[in-house]
Amino acid sequence: MREIVVSKKAAKSLREFFPWVYKSDILTSLEGFGLGDIVRAVDESGAFLAVGYINPNSTITLRVLSYKDEKVDDRHIHSKILRALAKRKRSGLDTNACRLIHSEADFLPGLIVDRYEDYLSVMFLTVGILRFKETIIDSLLNLIEPKGIYIQGEKSALKKEGIEPFEEMVGQIPSKVVIEEHGIKFYVDILNAQKTGFYLDQRKNRKIVSDYIKQKDKVLDCFSNTGGFGLYAKVRKNADVRLVDISKEAMEMAKENFALNEVTGEFVVANVFDYLRELRRSKEKFDCIILDPPSFAKSKSKRSSALKGFKDITVNAMKILEREGHIALFSCSHHIGMEDLKSVVKEAAKDNNKAVEIQELLYQDIDHPYILNNEYSLYLKGLLFKFADL
Ligand SMILES: C[S@@+](CC[C@H](N)C(=O)[O-])C[C@H]1O[C@@H](n2cnc3c(N)ncnc32)[C@H](O)[C@@H]1O
């Protein structure tokens, strides 16, 4: 196995089990190294640090596959898959839809595997992990025996890696699969939906938020996608639910999801930024407002505009919130953390001359593991809050 020497800074972070080395920290010339080559990372004295795959075209040039000085081959990958599956089995999640492999957080960098009932959605994000594609698919077929697997090379990630995206299928994937979480049913369109099909990471938060909703409350589910939060509120509390999303396709599926659970709702295709302003003008009020926007800050440089966006929706949501109502605000971007969300809420409350009581600090569900040594693995944060009684 070839070696690359990394800087003191990178050596320290690898010793602390961080999963990446950036290009600027690689001291060896990368000339002659191929896309996805497996290498040993060593410090300047030659001491072993990690085994990983490299991509000389990417700023994140090395991704760690093992912190042990071992051969990383098909058997290694198979054993990591076994471990990830065993972890999900132990988790006791009340669902037939689950993230089975979560990239670096399962020590399989660049690989996402979601299970939807008897089908799998597999996403490859790097050239390095694509090297093991056959092994990964064989292992999944043998260990899970799914009826079908949808395989995609994620567009923007692979473009950054310097290769073309792709799509493949093993077996058959129906146009809609029915999944169930906490007794609530959802259709998932694995082939055409956003991400791998469904926002599984919000599962436990959908339940927690609905615990705070009272019978017949008025609920506004903003950035609803196919209706996750709103449907929990309707099924569990018979709330009066309105969903808002900019995607027509997501809203069509939301309607079907409500029908599948034999309940009704209101479905609005709109830009949430504008729609909240309209509601503010109309003086309509809600008991619970969910704000679960897409990642406004895909990179550090987008942080300040993302924070402005968060503040805008939070200020306007506060204006249409009943005195005893709740807001659930989420960020799924690593660049906007829990402390940022707290600042946004505090500032928005100041603009409304209110103090805020935090009721829940919310994070991604357990099938999206958070490895403390890898800050990037904690990506979903949320606050559930109300106005404080002053
Ligand atoms: C993180 S997802 C929401 C997931 C959803 N809460 C769930 O539990 O399934 C973000 C959603 O925001 C929608 N979206 C993006 N920009 C929007 C905008 N300006 N106005 C309304 N919806 C938007 C996307 O279509 C997507 O469905």
C-alpha cells in the first residue's frame, strides 16, 4: 500500500479520529495517485495514522476507512456493513424505513443506504467508495434480500469528485412504496423523490413536536415536503393542518399521504418566505408552526445569507403564533449550528419584544449516528420553543 505523509495538524486530528485530511495538509506529491487509491497515512516521522482512499481532485483528499494498520479490502467493507446493520437492529426503531448506513458515521465514507420496506436506496458520494460498489451491493443483497435496489451516484457530490453521476437498478422498484413510522403511513417514491426518498432523520422529531400539539390545534407545517410533521399532528391530535412547500410533486404526494391515513388537510404550493408575509398581513394565527427549510448554507460562505433567511422566517412565524403556541425551527446544515439557531430565535424574539422558553433541543434520529470526534456527523439541529410568560 502506498503512503502519504500528512502535516502535524492533520496527524493530530487523525489521532483524534477525525475522518478526513484536506489537500493543504498532504505533504506528499499527489502526482501519480489515482482516483480512489487506497493509501496509508503516516506522520512526518513515518508513524502510522490511518488507512483511507484518496481523490487528488477533491479538497477533502483523504477519507478514512480504518484507524487500524490493516488491509482494507472487500472483507473489511462487508464487516463494516454487518456492523452498521446490527446497530440498526439493536436500535428498536418503530418503523420499516431506516437509514442503514450513514457514510463517515458508520465508517463507510461516501456511502448512504436507506431501507424503505423491502427496497433499498443506495447513494454513492465519492469515487473512493465506488471502488467497492460490487461488494457493497452483493453484501446488501445477501444480508437483507431486498426486492429491489435503486443505486445512484449523487450528482453534485460526484461532479465535485470529477466523475459523472449515474443511476442503476437491481430487481424492481415500484413507483410507490408504503412505509410506516410510529403507526403513520407514508408513500415513498424512491426513484423520483428528494434525497434517497424520505426525510428519515426527522422521524423522532415529528413525534416529539406532535406531543406538544393539542387536540384540534391549528398547525402550519412549512417546508413540509410530503407532509411528515403535519401528518403526525393530524393523525395523533386531529389538528387542523396546513402544509406549505414549493415543490408541486412533494405536495401531490402529501395529499396522497393524508388520504392513505384517511385524514384531511390543506395543501399550499408556495414559497414559505412569501407565504408567511401573506399570513402576517391577513392576521391569521396558528398554535404550532414548523420551519424545516432545506440546507440554506451548503458552504461556509453562505452562512450569513442563510442566517438572514432563518431570521426572516422566524420573525414572521412569531408574528402569526398564538400566545401559547410553539415553533419548531430546524437547520440541516453543518454550517448553521445549535448556537446559531439560538441566536436567530433570540434576535427574532427581540424584534417581537418577547422572551423565549426553549422546550426541546432536537437532533437527528438515532439511525443517523453522531460520532463526537466528527463534528460534521451532527448535522440536524432544532429548537422547539414558545414565548416565555414574563
Ligand atoms: C428538509 S425538507 C423538509 C422535510 C419535511 N419536514 C419532512 O419531515 O419530510 C425541505 C423542504 O423545503 C422545500 N423548499 C425549499 N425551498 C422552499 C421555499 N422557499 N418555500 C417552500 N418550500 C421550500 C423543499 O421542496 C423540501 O421539501
